Amino acid sequence: MFKHQRASKGAFVLAVAVAGSLAAGSVAAAGTTSTSAGHERLREVMTRLTTVDGGPGALVQVRDRRGSAVLTSGVADVKSQAPVRGDSTFRIGSMSKMFVATTVLQLVGEHRVSLDAPVERYLPGVIRGADNDGREISVRQLLQHTSGLPDYLKYIKPQDVIQDPLAHHDTRDMVKVALAHKRDFKPGDGWHYSNTNYLLAGMLIEKVTGHSYGQEIRHRIIKPLKLRETYVPGDSSVIPGPHPRGYARPGANAPLIDITAINPTVAGAAGGMISSATDLNHFMAALVRGKLLRPAQLREMMRTRSTDDGSNDGSSDGSSDGDGSSGRAYGLGLESNPLPCGGVYWGHSGDVLGYQSMGGVTTDGRQATVMVNLDPGGTDAQDDDVKAAVETALCEAES
């Protein structure tokens, strides 16, 4: 949900300070625990997340040809000091976009949606306002964040969410908030992460199928893959199953605020889902291995463009042009990054109130998902170490 929005996260932290503390506590340092031996470098990163970086707790599950391992660090609850459970569920934020994009691409494979058709065909009259026009934006551009549409999260007052965390947020109203502002660029002329794109993708799914995006995700992905810990919660503020509390930090030395219970409609199709590391690893592995999409649609999903400078390299291997580039590239709801040990991995990250997560898989079968129960209020070092944990886990795994 809040992916790539460091400025927005900072604004949210300030707003939380104004709103006041809902539940506060202090974090006690805790050692890293594991279900298996090895993973020495990964243990160091996990410990850093809950000590140096200040997150209350952290979890990583890594899977390779030898099996799976779970490492946890810190606490799930700053009051009880209960440790993070390896079978935790948590809010996954923008990792939800992989599920939404997969559903749209399944509809493409069924010839019910055309990637290069204007969004206007499926949502007539919806994208209007300022200089935004659904007749000029394709479905592909929604999924790849090349539509130029402004991000609605820039204009929703975060203190309103904190003061009334259980309030329902209507998707159409949030889209209208975004469309009252001028586009970031002409469709196709740049790349900018906008959560508005995926609110519209969810609306498109409902228009084409007659069912909510959540119903379609359950029917097309959750049930076939037997994802027992994955949910599209709708208006429910409950996180099913064992889960860490979710926290925000309003300032560097401020007490934590418990924001576990929120109405996820504020994120909607852009980031409202709940899952576990086990389920996310299984889903991502099935996706890149072609178990959810036909070959043509998977190729389209994995056709990426660089996010560093907006240039379109059209590659499918995660590479990007230009000296000094990070190599990070975005496909259709799926992102690729280079691995420090060679090759690339595919996945997504997610930032939502109370939780930060990131997952990645390689085409040779290595899988890793990381979660920290702090967001917003995490440092840039936390962002870096969440990514480092995924990459370290994948590099230590065996293909």
C-alpha cells in the first residue's frame, strides 16, 4: 500500500504524533531463533532489524530444495514480550498487488480483458478529472504504474485514519480524491508508483466478472493453491490466526503506537490483504513457475521496465540500462531485483499500517519472505535491511 512512498510515510508519522498514542510500550531486545541450523548471515540481518533498526519483531521464512526454515527476532507484543511466532499471519500491504495483477492477467488469458485496451472500455466514465482520462490509459499501464495517475494516498489525511481506524473507505471516493489532481505525466511517458492504479484494477475485475476482486482472488488463487492463511478481509479489522501486533512510531525516541486493528478498505485492492510467509512463498513460487498464468500472460507480467530513471528497457530478466542503476525493474504487479550472488529474484514489497513485508523467489525454486511489525516509523536502515534479509536468505539457500 505505502510502497515507494517515503515522503507519505514521513507525513503519516507526523500525523500519528498529533493524533496521540493508542497503545504504547517499549521494545526489549531479543535473540534470533530458528527452526534449523545455518543461515548465519541471515541471523545477523534479522537481529539488526530488531535492535539497530528498532523494529519490535521480525520474521523470515526461507525455502529451498532442502526444505524450509523460519527465523524470528524480537517480540510480537511489546507489552507481553511474547516472541514472534513462526506461523504468524500479517497484513501484507502492496504484496497484494501480485494477486490482483494475476487475476487481471487470468482474465486476459480468458479473452475477457485486453491488456492494451483503454480502461474506458471496462470502466466507462470512471477516470475523469483534472487532465486524467481513461480513454488514454491502457489496462497494462495501470498494472505497470505507467498510467500517470496521481496516488490517492498523497491526499488522504493520515490522522483521519488514526482517529477513526475502523471507518469504511469507499473505493470510488478514494479514486475521486486522486482524480481531482493533475496527472504526473502523460500515460506511457514515465513510471511512478501509484496505488490508485490498483484500486482501479480491483474495480475492473468486479466490472468484468460481476464479483468483487476478493471473491475472484479466493476462487482463482487462494482455493486452487490451498493457501490456508491468506485472506481478502473486506471491512474486517481482524487478523485471523496468530499474528504480531502492528506498531507505528511517531518519532525517533517516541513510544510505539499499536495500530493492529484497522479497516483495510483504506488500502483496498492496492494493499488490503492478509497472509503468512509460508503462503506468500508458495504463491510466488507457483506464479513464476507458470502454475497460475498461461505462458503468454506470464511473459507479459515479467516484461519489465526500469524504475530508476523511467526508461523502458523491455527486458524480462530484471536488468536495466544506465550506469549507477539499481537494476530494479517493474513488470505487471511483479518486480525483479538483481541478487548480489548473481541472477535475479521476483516478488514485491509491502508497507501498510503496522507492518512492512517483502518477498522474493527465483525461477530455480528458492523462496524467502520477510516481515517486520513496524510501519510507519521505520528507518531507511529498516527498509534496507528488509531487502537485505530477502536477498541474504535467497543467496544462502540452495537451488
